[in-house]
Amino acid sequence: MSDVHSGIKKSADAAAGKIISWAEIEKLETCFDRANRLKPCPIGETGACCRVCHMGPCRLVGKNAEEEAVGVCGASLSTIVARNFVRMIAGGTSAHSDHARDMVHTLHAAATGEAKDFHIRDVKKLYKVAGILGIEFEGRAVNDVGKDVAETLLQDFGRQGGELNYVRRAPGKTQERWKKYGITPRGIDREVVESMHRTTMGVDHDPDHLLTQGLRTALADGWGGCMVSSDITDILFGTPKPVKAEASFGIFKEDEVNLIVHGHEPTLAEIIVEVVSDPAMVEYAKSKGAKGINLGGMCCTANEVLMRHGIPTAGGFTNQELGIMTGLVDAITVDVQCIMPAIAKLSKKFHTKVITNSKKAMIPGAVHVEYDEHSARETAETIVRMAIDNFPNRTTKGSHVTDKFPLIAGFSHEYIEYMQGGSWRGSFRPLNDAIMAGRIRGVVGLAGCDNPRVPSTGLHRFLAEELIKNDVLIVSTGCGSAACGTAGYLTPETALEMAGPGLREVCEAIGIPPILHLGSCVDNSRILTIATAMAAEGGLSEEIGGMPAVGIAPEWMSEKAIAIGCYFAASGVPVIFGGHSPVGASKEVEDIMTKVWFDRFMGSLHFEPDPEKILALALQYIDAARDALKLRKYEPGKFGAERVLLDMAARREIDKGGARPHVGL
Ligand code: SF4
Ligand code: MSK
């Protein structure tokens, strides 16, 4: 039975809850209903079902669930569990990296003038990347450098031996561990293909050996696909810096054309940002009775345009159907990844047009307007016009909610460095010092999807609140950021209200929120380079492993999250995922991921459904790392000596060439 309050139990977000309740009354189905109806298969859920050949599927259940149980071919439970897990890593790595490949092609086409709508906007970032790749840039034409950067990075996809270019960005000690245990990634495609080969019928049967290849593939994702994607997006569209925006369903406007960009790829969305402010297009919207064109986003395409232009977000993964149910969305254009096919069918009950735009992704029931980087503006204009043309078809049907929250996003590695010392003296010293003094207890990367199998966004909210209360600085990405944004947690005021005393002081001094929105899912790579910079700064660990830092994805659902979790574990970060374990059927595999990986890489991967236990484990890891580094014991409200953090006024002085304030105590 539905009631007006039942939506609140399905999502922790009050605005989402209102729409879910309305949908129940209107008998409109959502992912929350389907999650309720389709209980997870208990065999597949724990990784105990093998379907890699047609002698199976072999389900090791019941009396088969003993450790000695085997499939028809003789594969053990641990082999099957490890194989399934490695295939998830390969799937996730493919998604991020295929996106990265397209970004490289776009940079190349922009640099050669073939894609006339794209240009290199951030020359400083281009030069930074060229420097890392050993490409000469001084005195050369910008586009020539861009072309060389694209061609060099493209080699990383098909590289057959050696190592990925960006491996050299990791701290030396981290690289040594990778070499010692044979997980330095060679080529991105090679690692994915080898993982698929080794997990097919009758190849690799040793769980540890399989999982080692899984880590190598995950590193190809983190230090390959994700990092390449973030860098090229910055080069083409600008490295993010703090920007104000808004989040939740209240971003939709009753009197304007509402167009949503959804998925993961920033390229077409960037051009749509330009097109919606084109005066001729605005006039066209007015001719159809609208006051203007309102662009919003969802999931990670939203994060990309939010980080660089302050385009508002309607939220994360579980909000996509609910957005359509407001009745205010005239068109939603989707590229790749995390798009529920259900939105096409649902849109028929409203006036919303669902427009697929990727060559790689079509949805039955949606309109397809194919994007090509060589004619991007044309595609963008067609889509914007379709949204405008659909505005007069809007009816009053829908659950109009007005809730929205202000937020600040746009925290790139480069900006975080800048905010700690200005253009000339940017560093990670103040952050390291604040951690050493115990003002900041540690850092948590709070990331990953939101999920209809828990009160959606609720685990993110709980952990965000508790961690900052415990003086833990949060860096967030993907739908984790959307969950915090739609809760109103991404403003500096949050620090005043909710953060512990040490973290609050740091946030007030620098003028930042206690939760830093770093961008989309691929931007998790920014956390890797930040951790590397903190290691290089000194005073904490000399490698990524051993830092008082933890990764948490409490509501994950995507294979991409698994690839991300594994590249953090292999890089030296303990990682805790929520939900039931996809390797829960094998204690041997669980032990490899929590104990063996920790011994080898100082990182691990846990699965823990209880959010209280996730919190306790994260703090335990942080405090253990502080102890091992012989840092001051964390005590709320009691800090050791540390350098003075620079406020905005002091930073401006430095940028003007003034003296650096005294930073030692
Ligand atoms: Fe069964 Fe072995 Fe085939 Fe898997 S590979 S389905 S365990 S026979
Ligand atoms: S969109 S991968 S639901 S975070 Fe990057 Fe969100 Fe998870 Fe997709």
C-alpha cells in the first residue's frame, strides 16, 4: 500500500521522497519498485555462479557451497568468485577507458582543426601534461603540442609492453610495490583483454593470481583511462575552479525550457552549454512561449558541466526517473553509462523527449540524434531545438517540487594546491600540517553511486555528517557529490554547522566547504594525484599507502565503482564498499582482498553493509595510519603546533608579489 510518506523511506532525499510518493499514488513504476520486486539472486550476489561456459551455469549452492565444491570443469568456489570479480573490474575499466579514448580523439581532432567546434582552452594544463609526457612545448604552436599529447596518450591504449605513461606520476615507493608484485599496467586495452582471457573457461584458476591481474587492470583504469580523461577534459574545457551552483529538482523552471544532459561524456554537453545561451536560440525559445532555456544535468555529465560552468544538477543515479516525473523536463539527452533504459518508457507518460546521442548507445523508445565531434554544434542545436519545440506540449501533469540547495563545486587538484598558497607558492604544506597537528584527523574519498536498494543517498548523508563531525576532510566525486549536494552539504556554511572544531577552523581559514566536490567518476583520478602531492610534500607517508586516508563507496552499484575501488586499493588506500559482498561466497578471496593486498600494497577492499560499521572501520584505518606515522594522537578540539593557513586576503597579497605571511609556529 502506498501512502504519501512511503517515498521518504525509499530515498533519504526529501525532494526525491515526495516524487516517489506521488508516483506510487499515480501508479508509476520506479527503480525503487523494481528493486523491491526483484530481490538479488542469492547465488550470483555472492559471486558463486559461473556462466563462462555452456556446461554451466554452475551454481555452487547448498551442498555445493563447501570450499571443496566445484563446477562441472572442476573450478573451485574461490576460482569462480575471483573470476567473476575480475570480470567486473574489466567491465568498469572498459567504460572509463573507452570514454578516455574518445576524449583523446577529440583532442587530436581539435588540435588538427578537424573538429572546428573544439579548441584547447587550458594551455597551462596542456603544458603540464606535455611536461609529464616529456613532450617539448616551449616555443611551439599550441595545437602542435596538443596533437603530440593526444598521439602519445593514444599509445597507452594499444601498448603491448613497458608501462603506461602516467605510472611515472605515482610516488616512487608506490611504483616499486607495483613492480615487485607484477601489477604495473602495460596497455589499457591489453590489460582488459588479458583479464577477459584469463577468466574465460579453462585458463587461470589460481584466485590470487587472477586477482593480481584484476589489480593490474584496475591500475590501467586509474592511472590510465580515468586520469587521461580528466586531463584532456581540463585541456579542452578548462581546469575547474570553485563555482556556485544549485542542486535538486527545484532547479527546473516552470516558465523556461528545461533540458537535461545525463550520462558521462562532457564533449557534446559543453557545446550544449554554449548553444543554450546563444541569443538566437533564446529568441526561438521565447517564440514558443518560454522565458528562456534552462540547462541542468544528472549523474556525471552533470558533474562535468557543473564543475566548469556552474550548471545546476538534478542529482544522481536514482533521480533520473524522478526528474521526468516532475513533468517539467522538455528533453533529456543521454550519452553513455548509468542511464536507466526505463526512462524511455516512462517518458511516454509525460511529454518529455528522451534523446540518445552516442554512437555506442541506443534505447528502444528514445529518439536518436547522433553526435559526431566533427559536427558537434549542429547536433547540439538540433537537440536544443527539440527541447524548445517540445515546451508547448508541457501539461500540468507531474510532481512539481521546488526544493533546491546552493552548492560550491570545482575543486581540481590545481585549485586545491592554489588555495594553499597562491599562484606562486601553491603547495600541500598547510593540509599536511593540519593533518600532522590533528586538526584534520584524516581524509576520506566519499564516492560512488546512489542505490535504490538502500534508502537512496542515505548512506552518503550519514557518512558525510559523521565523518566531518569527526574532523575528517571529505573529497567527493560522482553521485556521492550529488548526494551531498542535494542534501545541502556542499557549502562552507556546512563546516560551521556540522564539522568538528579542527576541520571547521581549517575550512573557515581557507573558505572551503568540509566536503570538496572534485568532479565526475573519472575525476577520482584527481584524488590519486592529490595523494601523490601530499606524499611528495613530506611529513606524512612517502607513498600513497600509509596515509591517514580511506575510500568509501557506500551505495555502489556499477562495475566502474569496483574498478575504482581496486585502483585505490592497489595504490595504497584502504577502501570500504557498502552492500553485500560480490565475493562473499569465498573466504579465501575476501582474505586476499583485505589482508594479502594490505600486506603488499597498504590498500584493501572491504564490503560492509552496515553504515555504522563502515564509519568505525574507516576511523580505525585512519587512526592506525596516524599511529604508524607517529603523528599526534587525534583528540577532538586539541591540536598540536602547525603552520598558519592562508586566508583569501593573504593569498591575494602573495599573488600581488607581497611577502608570504609567517607560516611557522
Ligand atoms: Fe561450470 Fe566450469 Fe563452465 Fe564455469 S567454466 S560454467 S564452473 S563448467
Ligand atoms: S554516475 S557510476 S551511478 S557514481 Fe558516474 Fe553515479 Fe555510479 Fe554512475
